[in-house]
Amino acid sequence: MKKNIIVTIIVGIAVIVGGIFYKNTQADLQENNLQESVKSVKVANVESGYDSTVALRGVVKGATEVHLAPKAQGRVTNIYKDIGETVYKGQIIATIDGSELWAQTNVAKTGYEAAKDATKKTRDYFDKQVSQAKKGRDLAKDALEAAKQSGDNNAIAEASANYELAKKAVSVAKKGRDLQTDIAKGQRDVAKSQLIAAQTMASNTQLRAPFTGVLAQSNVEIGSLVSPQMPMFLIVGKAGKEVEISVASDELGNLTVGQKVDILTDEDEKSTGTIIAISPMVDAHTRKGLVKVSLSDDDSLILGEYVRVLLPEKDATNEITVPRSALVREYHDTFVFVVEDGVAFKKNVVVGADYGERIVIKEGLKKGDVIVVEGQQNLNDSDFVEITQ
């Protein structure tokens, strides 16, 4: 009896201890799962008003620059200039294999020279025919004068008829000369046109600099196969640099030609530019217009360098804005994550003007909301979050 009681007591104690251990284990698991489900994010407060300077990125380019493309197809046989070297207007920069075209040019040149020679010979030959006819006419005229002096009517009539025939012979000779000469000239002109066409085709195998400048870019090597309209080189004029930026349509009205703007490099080095052109129209899709900013000649900015153009401030004290990094776009939806009591809730928003680093929010947020600005890529709606610095 005592033995059964002891066994029962031991079993009871084991059950109690096991239950306590199970509850502690479950609690630990729940706590661990909760910790694993909490995601670290960085947040920011939604603000009303902001630093309204619009920073737009652009690339420094030459005020005068052109992409040089061939008009002929073939392989590059020679490149005479390296990147960074000066090229002069009309100077040959590269050549394309045009041996067949130059051979055709030589044939056309031979044909033209032959046609020119034939034209001269034709003219000379028929000029002689006209000269002989004129001599016959002059002799007939002298005979007519002699007949008139003799008073012999029969001689006068015969001499007069011969003179008329001689005059007609001169006229016929002139017409024949002019006709044959015109035919020869026509053949010569056709040959000349063929020569010019052949020379043009052959000269297209030589790429010449359209103006004096610097060879800024080369996209080919000797042996490369090129075709018409394929950019081979970029030539930039030595004088003047500028930046082109795309500006939202509602911002274009704040700008004027001649206006000074600040330029910042990625290293925050500052310089000044001048607006020299504002597009009178905007792109139908982006609703942005092109603005061209001129840089000073002594500016240290490098061609091809990315810079930020700071446009004038606006009165935006009542607009709700968020950092660009806060926005998440999926298909046609744009949303942010709003944090409340350690939970991130997905909230759709309607965006407005784009001011570079900050975006105007027309609907969906209010001043003071706490939104996720970093780490939202891994978030789902209603996830627990931990705010980090």
C-alpha cells in the first residue's frame, strides 16, 4: 500500500515538473518566433514644407559636339587619331576599306576624260566643216560680184544661185556642228556625273572632322565592321561646355533664359551656370521639357561627368513630402509603410511633383506620420518592426 502511494506521488511530481518545463519551452519558442518575425527598419517623420531647391541630374557635354558616323559599309582600315587628341576641320580621322569604290572612280574618271576629249574633237572637226562652207560661200560671193560687173544676166543668175546654195551650206554646217557638239557635251556631262557619284561614294570611306575640336570618344578599332549611321567617334568643340536637364512642366514657368543656377558635382564641388535655352514644348509621356545650361569656359567640370543642377526655390510650405526612398511601386500602385505601435501598415498614396530627393504626396499621408524609409523591401502589411538608427 505504502509502495503504491510513493509511486503515485513520484508520478504526480513528474507530471507537474513536465508541465512547467513544457510551458517554459513554449514561451521561449513564442518569444524566439516573435523576435525572428520583427524586422529592422529606418523611419522618418512626414513633413509639411521642405528645402524646395530642385536638384536635377545631367551630363556635362560640349557646347558643340557631334557623333561621327560613316556613309559607307566596310571594315576600318586606318585610325589616325587617339582619344584626347585635337582634330582639325576636314582632317581625315579614319578610313574604311573602299578599294572597289576607288577602282570604280578610276574607271569613271577614264570615261570622263575620254568624253571630254571626244567633245573637243567633235567641235574641232565640225568647226573645220563650217570653215570650209564659209570659204565656199565667200568664193560664191566673189563670183557673183564678178558676174554683175560683166553685165551677163545668165552669168549673174547662175552666180546668184550658187551663192544662195553656199550660204545654205554654211547654215547646214553650223547646225550640224552644234547638234554633234551638243550630243558630245551631253555624253561628257553624263560621264562627269558618273565620276562625281563615284568620287562621292569613294570619299564616304574617309571620315573627316566636321569642325576643329577634340576626339572625345571612339567606338571602333582597326578591322571593325561598320555600316552607315553607326556612330564611330564623338568630336567635341574645344570652346564651351553645357548641361542638359529635363524639367517638370510645372517648373518650366519659374525659369528664364539668362538665369544663374548652381551646379554641384557628386563630390559637392560647386560652380555656377547660366540657362541659355528652355524648350517651348514638353514630352507627351514624361511631361518634362529640356533646359540647357551653359558652363563657364574656365570651369573644371569634365566632359561626361554627372552633375546636379539646382533650380530656384519654390514656396512649398504647405505641401506634404516624403523622401524618394520611402515610396514602393508595384504594378499600378504606389504606397508607403506607416509605423504604428511597432507594426508597419501598408498605405496607398497619390504622388505629386517630383523635386529630386523628395516627392510631394497629394493623398494618403498627414504631417507627423512615421514612415519606413529603409528596409521596406522585405516588409509585408502588418509586419512587426524594430526601428534602427
